[in-house]
Amino acid sequence: MESPPDPASDPGNSATEPATPVRDTPVNLETLRKAEHQAPVRRQSCSSTNRGKTPVIW
């Protein structure tokens, strides 16, 4: 039973291993970028503009 999952896990892990870090990098970058953009935008919107514009930007 270990024979079939072994070869299947080998290639699967190899593809998942490099995909995990590579995928995390762009995902994390996008998340950080969005958070940074939303943080200042939301703050300025709430402080400078009315609350009605906050949902409009979203």
C-alpha cells in the first residue's frame, strides 16, 4: 500500500513544495500591498473625507 502513495507523493510533494513558497511570496506581497494601501486610504477617507466615501473606495 505504501508503494502507490510513495511515487504519487514524491512528484506531488515536489510540485507542492516549490509552489508553496512561490505562491506565498506573491500572495503575501499582494496582501501586504493591499493592507498598506487600505490602511492609509481608509485612514484618510475616515479622517479627511466623510464615512460615506469609505465604502465608495472599496
